[in-house]
Amino acid sequence: MSEEMKRELSSLKDDVSVLRTDVSVLKTDVSVLKTDVSVLKTDVSVLKTDVSVLKTDVSVLKTDVNVLKTDVSVLKTDVGGIKSDVGNLTSLARNTAKALSCLIGDIAEMKRDMKRDMCTKADFSTLVTRMDGFADMLQDSRWDWGKQKVRLDEHEKRITILEAKRA
């Protein structure tokens, strides 16, 4: 063999050696790529599960929002009823005050008449009965006002909570 052929053969051997090294590196790269693809498949599966969970959460959130809207509507109705009740109580308080002022005048007149005419036991009993009736009426109106005040306070708390949730 000639010298030139030997050089070419040696060069070819070197090239084959480089190619073998390159093939080995490529095999390693392919193995790494297979592992990466497997990890990506797992990640995609996890993402699918996460998306499904998120869809369920959004659905639950939509349901909660609808329930909240219904609660706000009911609360608005309740507030309207309370406003009406407060108006009625205000009217009742005014009527009670008017009746009280009339009764005060009547009582003062009765006292004058008693001093002047020295009323009988029956007259005095009638006066006491009327005064007791008025006191009962006043106590009943105070009781009604107290009940309405408690309801009004409860509705105001609920409104505050709903407004805070809405914000």
C-alpha cells in the first residue's frame, strides 16, 4: 500500500471514530429526549386535571354568585318591609304622643275637678282604670318599637356583610 492510501485509511479511521462518538452522543440525546417527552406527557396530564378542577371551581363560584344575588334580592325586599314598618311605628308614636297630650290635659282637668268637686270613689276608680289602660297602651307600643328596632339592627348587619362580600 502506498503512503497516500495509508493516510487516507488513517483519515477514514479517524472519521469513523468521530462518527461513532457522534452516534453515541446522539443516542444519549435521544434517550434524554425520550425522558423529557415522558415528563411532558405527565405534566400535560396534570394540567388536564388542574383544568378540570378549575372548571369545577368556576361552576361552584357561579352557583355561589347566583345564591348571593338571590340573597341580596331577598334582603332588598326585607329592607323595604322594614322601611314600611318604621313608617308605621313613626305614625304610631305620633298618634301615641297626640293621645298622651290629650290625656295629660284630661288628667289635669280631672285633678282640678277632683279638688273642686271632691270626686267619689267610683270616679277615682274610673280615672285609675283609664290611666292603667293608657299605661298598658304605652307599654305595648314601647314593646312593639323594641321588637322592630332589633329587626332593623339585624337587617343592617346583614346588609353590611353582603356589601362587604360584594366589594
